[in-house]
Amino acid sequence: MDRRGFVKGAALAAMLSFASESTLAAWADEYSPSPRSPIYRTLVPEIFAPLPDPADHLPAIVIGSGFGASITALRLAQSGIQVAVLERGSRWPNDPWRNIFAVDTLPDGRGFWHRTTFTGVNRIPAQIDPFGGVLDVSSYPGLDVWRGACVGGGSVVFTGVMIEPEQRFFDYVFQGVVDYREMHHVYYPKARNMLRLSPIPNDIYNSVAFAHSRGWDEQFRAAGYTPQRTDGSWNWDVIRDELTGRSLPSATIGCSNLGNSNGAKFDLNQNYLRYAEDTGCARIFPGHRVDAIGKEAGASGRYTVAVTKLAPTGEVLGIRTLTCDKLFLGAGSVGTAELLVRARATGALPNLNEHIGEGWGSNGDVALARPASSFEIGTQGTPSASRILDEAGAPVSLENWFVPGTTPFDIGIVASLGIVLDDTRGRFVYNPTDGSVELQWPPDGAAGYLARAREVNNKATCDCPSLAQPALEADASFTSHPLGGAVIGRATDQYGRVRGYRGLYVMDGAAVPGSTGTVNPSLTISALAERNIDEIIRSGE
């Protein structure tokens, strides 16, 4: 048996040793890969409800429903502007006693946006039945890009870590286009307050679910580092409910990348999006995929938005073209860049400048693993407890991570997410043959930051037996933090207004220049959106 097979077999053996016969039967029935939309209709009937339709013309349309889009929608609605939020994915509910989402250990179609296979950071291929699940994995030569495909966007499928970068790293990335002091004193606190960020409480950190986090901290302390607690967007009381049996377990057993059924993650459906709807001026339209944008000729100058209405099964329910006076792009780095690159290439928005599609980066993401130095058995709680920073070479942070996609139990692995301050950049280009937009990523583009992250990880690696070392030692074949493609100060002005077009704005990670300076990007995207929409509303343009 090769190393991969050994890891998979050991993971399954650990899982089976903890599972009852009835539990195994339920897993086999619910998670065996096959076309199961009737089962999904039973498990999550809410996403099969009839989908509402937006008006033909609207004062403002926001494309997407992730961090930048949700913030934009709320602030526009609070200013009295009628706004429609268009989201291709479904609006998933939460319930403490239902399996709303697929679990990371045994994924199915609820987890992925119309894919038939998925290979995660454990490098174990899984067969998936195609369905409109919550995580879109876009595969490009040399790199997979993970992004949200549901109402709430990335906030539903990320691990909740939200950290403000240090000023020196922020200034290195943004090159003076955005004032860090203003962000630090006004907009980071504003976003942090709305998202209720806080570090893991001690009682949860000391629970059985976070044995791996305590082991991670011990290893880095032994290597001479001082781990620092990280802020996260978690509802700690829901996690306490999991630990005490008042909810089905989710965040305490390694579930996060495919959603948390019980609402343990304080995602955008519980804050910005809900508050936007509460104003009465914002409506959210799930199942509305935006395929193209443009601008009407003539005096009206209205923007056009070509939309396909989709059922969760992928069935096309309708095709329309909407119009709006102001158009806010919040479809994520990939989605926003695709729309703009296609619009320029096809002549729909010919005045877009040469910076459209440029400056795209992976945020220097590297998944890392090493042997555990203790055999205390925990249950792979998802929230990241702490991080360290190393500046002996290129600055790199390592965050305590769970091991996604193996088992809900520790199997002798300690995992980290490495984020390197790296200048490798790709670009999006239009393919006229089929109308697609492709990412051109440099060959071996991840090699430099992969080596740097591995170097730091090795400083804390013990000489301990493990079920997964070195097969899972380091992996930079994916990123869950895509950034750039319509960079602020280049493709847009310093507040996200797209150059060449009045009333067109970039409000998401596409505006960020490929990196957020050794931290996860969600907080910076949020604070930047708060800053930009503040100025857009204040100025009226």
C-alpha cells in the first residue's frame, strides 16, 4: 500500500473504530455518491422553494453575496437605495438538529458547485454527484481556486479567521493607495464590530475538541515562537452547545469548508445580509447566475446584466437581461475579474483599461502538516486558535488548522495554514474560441512560497510517528484566498470606481492586490468595502 492509501486507510480505521453500526449504516445511506437530488430535497427542502424574480430595472444591483457584496448591499439599503443582490447559489438554512450541509469527511453534492470529483488537501480523490453545492472549486493549470457558491459567499465555507494585517505589510501590498491609519482607526473596527470577532474562549480551547490546537501551540513554543490568539467569526455558545450535546456536532468535529449546519459560524446571513433585508430596501435573489455585463447605448446609459435563473440541480429556469443605474461587482476575485475581462474583450464595456484581469494572487496559501508530539485524542475542532509569524526570510504566518477531509478524530497529525507575503501574480485572459476566461498562472508559481512555508513548518516538526507524514507535508496546489484581477488604484480609482465607467464599482477581493500581508483576507476585504461604499454614498458617485 502506498502512503496515500495508508493515510486513507488509517483515517477510515480511526473513524470506524468510533462509529456505531447504526451510525455507519446512516453514513452509507446518506453519503454514498450517486445522483441524489430527491434525497437533497428531503434533507434541505428550503433550497427547492420557488425562487423570486427581480424587477426588470433597478436603481442598484449587487452581484454576489460575499463580504464585499453584503456590506455594499447593507450600506446602500440604509441610505434608502433600492438594491437587488444576485447570487448564483442557494440560500441554505441552519438547524442544530439537521444535516443541512455535507460533512467535510464524507462530502457529497451539497458540498460542491456542480462537480463530479474533488481532491482536497488530503490528496484523496472523492467522487461527487453533481449538484449546486456551497463550494466552487475552479481548476486552472497548476492551481485550484476555492470560492463560495451560496448566499453568504465565502463566509459560509471559510474557517472564520479574520485578522488585521500589520501596517508594514499592508503598506507593502497597497503601496499607499489606501491609508492604513484610516483603515486601522475607522474601518477595521467597524467591520470587526459588525462581525463580532473574538478569540477562542479558554473553556473551549481546553476542551477535547481542541487537543490538536494545544499540541500545535506546544510544538511552536518548543521551537522558540510565541503563539498569538486569532480572532474568528464564530458563535462560541453554539460550539458550547455542541460540546454539551445540545446540538449535533459540526465545528467541533472538523466541519467548516462545506458549511456548519447549526450556524456555529457567524456568517453573513446572520449579520450584514439580514440587516440589509431588515431595512426593506434590499432583496436577495438566490439561483441567479450573472453571465455577462454591459451598458446600453444612448442617453440612458443603463447597465445591462445577463442572468440565468438556476435550480439547485442545475436546471435552467429562465434567462433574462436586467438593467440598473449603478452596478456593484461583488462576485469574488474570480467572478468579478471574469465579468470584466469578458466585457472588455467582447466590446460590451470597451473602455475598461489595461489593468483589468491583472494583479491576481493566491495570498501565498500553503496547507501544511507534521506529526503530532502527543497522542491525546481530540475531535479536530475547526476554529483556529492561534498563529505565529516568522520573518527570518520572506514574512510568513502559520495558523493552527484542523485536518480537513480525513476523520473527525485526531490521527497523529498537526495541521497549519501557511500564508506567505509573496509577489507571484497571474492574470485573467479571454479565450475567444469558447468565450471562457482563463487564469494564466506562472509555471511553478507556488514554488517559492511553498518552500518558505515548509521551512517554517519544519522548525516545529518533531521526530514522532504519524499516520500522514510526509504524504501530507505541504501543498500549494490550491488557494481559498483568491485576490486581485481588478486592483484598486489601477483598474479602479482609490475607492473602487471602475476607470472609464461612471456607476460601475468593484467591491470585493478583486480590488486587493493579490495579498493581504500574511493574514486571511476576509477582514481586509470587509474593511475596504466599508471604506469604499462610505465614500461612494457620501459623494453620490
